[in-house]
Amino acid sequence: MRTTNLLPLLAAAMLLAAAVSARAQPPVADVIASVQPKIVKIYGAGGFRGMEAYQSGFLISAEGHILTVFSYVLDTDYITVVLNDGRRFEEAKLLGADPALEVAVLKIDAADLPHFNLDEAVAVDAGTRVLALSNLFGVATGNEPASVQHGVVSVRTNLEARRGVFETPYDGPVYVLDAMTNNPGAPGGALVTRRGELVGMLGKELKNSLNNTWLNYAVPIEELRESVEAIRAGRFIAREEEKPDKKPEHALDLELLGIVLVPDILARTPPYVDQVREGSPADRAGLRPDDLILILDDRLIQSCKSLRKELEYIDYADPVAFTVLRRQELVQVTLQAQADEEPR
């Protein structure tokens, strides 16, 4: 009886499988070339205490919607967006933001732009090889391509387990990366597969307070999609983007609520609580000094001025929900004026 040597057959099968896999995997250079036009460079506020005035983002619609991180860079009326081809848009609009996810959506006046479809984003497992595209260190200022880093997804985990170690209000799932993405300018960049499929958005710079190590991570698109859709539908927006509504005869104001903000000395002073009057609606609700007011009901609050303006549209008898940032934790409080606190 003849015995067949299977080793040559196995070797041939392995070579054939490798060849098929190689043909199925597009060249990395082609993938990068297809993704680069979807990456944008964002410039805004910064410069204080060495804070960089730039970050990254990526297009999510042909009409110029841009997904990026919600950060101090966007805390200005003059946000500049530069496309891959060098076109500059000096007055990009901040449509809205969700502080809980640290995500923001910008809009530029353009059309027929290459973009990612969020509905086509994919989830990946540990061990997946990925590409991270961003304007890290701000090296690209015009039509220069965004920086590209090769890496691997080390693990998918949850930031909630690290609460108090990493200072961030976001406590959901993240992809931890074996790539040095935690650098100035990288937040808001895109994480894609080696096929160019969108996976996540590069997160902010985070340092472990226990051992001073940096966390390289991206937030899965599936965690951001609902919030992005809500912003585009009109939630978490600033009223300045809308036509004025009719104001009530007796509106709320800071004095009625018992809130004293920090002195409004800048063009856009952040609405930090300086004092809370004892026995006031703010005191009863648990508002505290040093709280940063981020959202009133579903309206994005960007300054002391915008908070005062927003209160003008709310009747004094209606409850209002504040979302505040307190020591890197998001807290929601509901304020309700009583009958004896009616405006005079």
C-alpha cells in the first residue's frame, strides 16, 4: 500500500491561502490615499499655559459635517478648518457637542466632499491591525497629508474601571492601541482598519495619575453614533444658530436661581459657578462653587453670556436641568423656583 507524503500538499495549501489573503488585502498606500481626503485639520483657541490651538477631525457627510473631540480648542467664535486639498474655511460652525462623550460636530459650507459614513463603521477585536490618521503635533498646515501611524488594537476595555486614574468624564468602551497616538493635535483623528473602514475616533490626551503613563486609545464609533445623530437633529446646540423664540413674560435669571458666576471679563468666559446663595433653588439642587455649567436642558452653554441669554427663554415656574462638570465628573441637577421666588 502506497503512503502519500502530505507535507508538500500542506505547504502548497498554506502558500495558496497566503496569496489569496494578500490579494484580498489592499496595499496600505492605497488605503491611506483613500482615507487622507476625509481627514481635516482644526484650529481654534489655545496658547494659554502652553495649550495647543489645534486638533484633528474627519468628514462625516458630503455637505461638510465634521466629527471631532469637544475641547477648549473649539471655545472660540473663529474655528478654522483646513481640508486635505488645502482649502481653508475660516468660520466653521460648532453645531453642537455632547460633553458626556466629549464629542462635537462642526459644519463648513461645502459640498461633494469625500467622507466616512458612520453607519458603515465597523467594530474590531484585539489583535486587529489598524491605522491612525491625525494632525499630531500640527505638522500639516495646508495641503500636506495627515500623519499616519501603524498599530494594533491591544484590548477593548472600559474607562469606567479606571475612574479617578484618568481624568475624563467619559467612562465608556475604548480601544487601547499599541501606537503612540496620545500626542498634541491627534485628538479627533480617525482610526481605520487596513482596509480603510472607520473604527473609532482618537481620544484626548490622558495620563495615568498613578504612574504618569499615557493612554493611547480611540472611542468606538458605535458609542458616538447616536449622539452625533442627536446633534445633527438639533440637540446639544447653541441657540445662536437658531431663530429667536418668543420669550416668556417672567423669565428665569441667575439671581432668581441663586447663582453667581465668575466675572465675565473675556469674550467667551466659561460659566463657572463662583457662589451659590444659601436657601436658593441652586442651593437646594446641590449646585456648588467651581461647577462648570455645560448644558441647560438640551442646550449647549459655551459662556456666561450664553447662559444668561438661554435663561431668558425659560419661564420662572419651569424646572431646568443643568449638566455640570465637577472635578472631571458630569453631574446633573434640576433647579425649581418656588412660588415665593417669583420675579418682581
